[in-house]
Amino acid sequence: MIPRGESWFDEDAGPLVRPYALTRGRTRSGRHDLNMITLVVTVRPDADAAFLVEPEYSEILLMCQTPLSVAEISAKLNLPMAVVKVLLSDLIEHNLVVFRSPPVRTPTPDRKLLQAVLDGIRRL
């Protein structure tokens, strides 16, 4: 029991709602393969996510009018990346945002070519 006059709420503790409450306990982003450098953009700037209860959906739609990475969205919302991936997956399912994952593997440049470029720069 809390003694009279003492507050059980601590302002420094942060939000009272756990981040995973936003995703209704889901921890996976479904069938979409989103990683931290996946770019996300809103399909329609006037898209209305009113049917989606959490205000984070609307925030994502507003901030993604220009392409942003999943990591940037996570940082701006101050939410764990796993939570943001689930929220983005919901928006993708409702065709409110589109995403573009980076290429699976880009070939590394040839070492001789890099050396030739460096040598050319040094000669300038």
C-alpha cells in the first residue's frame, strides 16, 4: 500500500503503455521482410488511417510523405524497431504505404579498380 501523500507515478518512468500494447502483443511484422534500411513512403498524402486506432499510424503516414527508412521512423516515433515494423506491416496491408527493400547483395567492387581510382586521384 502506498503511504498517504506519496505518489506512485514517476514522471521519469516514461509512458505507462508498453510499446507492444500498440501492436496488440504482435512481435513479428507478418509476411513483409522489413529491415532497418527499408525505405517506406505514403501512397496517398491524404490517406486516412482513422480506422486504425493508434495515433502512431497517422504519424507514420504524415512523416512518410517523403521516403524514410524503418530506422528513421523508429527514431522519430521513439519506439523499438520491432514495434515500428509491425505498425508498418499493418499500413502495407491496408495499401497506405509502400516499401522498397535494398538489394539482397550488391557485388563488392574490384580491388584493382579501386586502386586505379585512388592512384588517379593522387595524381591530380
